[in-house]
Amino acid sequence: MSVYGNSASRQARAIRRRARRGLRRRVTAWLGVNPEAARADAVAARWELGARAEKETARLVRPLWWRGWRLRNDRRLKGRRFNVDHVWGSPCGDAVVVADTKRWPVGWDIAAVDGRLWCGRQDRHGEAEKVARYATLVGEALGMPGVAVWPLLVVHGSRVPGGHVQVVTSAGPVQVVAADQVRRVLRAAPQGWSWTRSRRVARRVDEVLPRYRT
């Protein structure tokens, strides 16, 4: 089981540091008269909310390690600038889940309407497209025929009626799951245990998806 290192938290700290570079900026930020620092703090706060949600997702799935899941979090695909929040290998070694965690407004409802993903009145289908692209890229990088790569969007805050919904993207279907249901959804995956196959997949994941460093 990998140790979780949260790149979103590091990004928030970096944003605040850049806005306070130099004595004048630090002093004016402390006095509350540095609008650049105020804007940076607002952006950093959003990154920190996302960071806490990612850590909570990692905590929620951690018990599945005892069921044979190979859990990796906060990874970077070699040759790419983005990070992948979670990469989880199934106990049977036949599947890898590429999951993206989102913190969306509390009390809003998630729905699939006319084939698109909505959160309240906001069209969030782009987020489903993004995790589907990540899954495609991870599958290509792994280069392991017979190992399916499943995209998953894990939502904190907003309600997901029934616990999960499915939307179809240009790269295939994406499951959108309420955070408190993610463990149940993973437990419902194809059963079986192959220590040899799952270890081989985990080693390949570690090769092509090293830990993310900002």
C-alpha cells in the first residue's frame, strides 16, 4: 500500500509562497492590503479543499488493501504534466481503476441528462471526459493486453442519487460515484484473487506512474 503524498496541498502552498515573494509583498499581505495575495489565498483555498477530498478518498478505500487491492494515489504519468489522483489495481490482476476525486457544492444533485453530466445547473461533463482521457492514456502506457482500465469519478459534497450514475464520453463510459459508496462499488468488481497477476500489474503501474512531484 503506497503512502499518500498530496500534490494539491503542495500546489496550494506554492501559490501562497509566490504571492508573498519579497519583503514588500509579505508585509502588505500581513497588513491585508495586497490584492494579489488575497486572490492567491482564494485560489489556494480551493486547492486545499480538493486536497482534503483526495485524502479522504484514499482513506475510504484503504481497507480494501486487506482484500487484495493494490492502492496507489497521487501519481504522474511519465511524459505528462498532470497528476492522476488514484490508481487502484484489482485483486484478480485483470483491471485497473483510474479515479479522479472532485469536491463539488454540498447539497447539489448529480445527474446524467441527455447523455451529459450535471451538478445542479452546472454542466460538468468535461470532468467525465477528462478522467476518461486519463484512463485511456494510462491503459496505453501500461501496455498490458487483457487488463481493463476503468475510469471513475469520485464526488464529495454533492449528492449522487442511488450512489452512482454512468455517463458516456467520447472515450467510453465513466462511472460517477458518491464518495461514501466508492468502497461498495469496488467490492462489486469481478471477484477472484491472483497474487502473481496483481503484483505484476502493480509493478507496471509503479514503472509508468511514479509518485507526483510538483
